[in-house]
Amino acid sequence: MDPKDITKEYTNGEVTIVWQSAKCIHSANCVRNNPAVFQPKEKPWIKPEASTTEKIIDTVNKCPSGALTYFLNK
């Protein structure tokens, strides 16, 4: 496994955030737009239970690199 090409998923039960390390340009838009969820100095660094699904979707949609995507859980 290439350490620069990691995909991780984080869920709050309603929405799952998918992060792809190889696409991430570290713009920090996610951190600025939703610091309760995106905490790069913590492990895990994405805490989707700390925000509403709507705010998470809004934040993910602002990711300029496409490293963050989401899907709604059924």
C-alpha cells in the first residue's frame, strides 16, 4: 500500500465522509469551514459526530481538490 494513496471513511450515522490522501492539496478549507469536524492535529482527524450532516455536506462540497467526498447512509 502506498502511504501517499490512502482512503479513509468517517461516519456520523447519516453521512459518511471519504478522504483520499493522494488528492489532498492541504488547502485547509475543511478546517476553516468546519473546525469542529476537521482537526488535523488529532487522531482520528475527522470527527463527523461533531457537526450536522448539512454542515458536513456544505464543507465537503467546498473541497477544491476533490479529496473529500461524501455519501448519505441508508
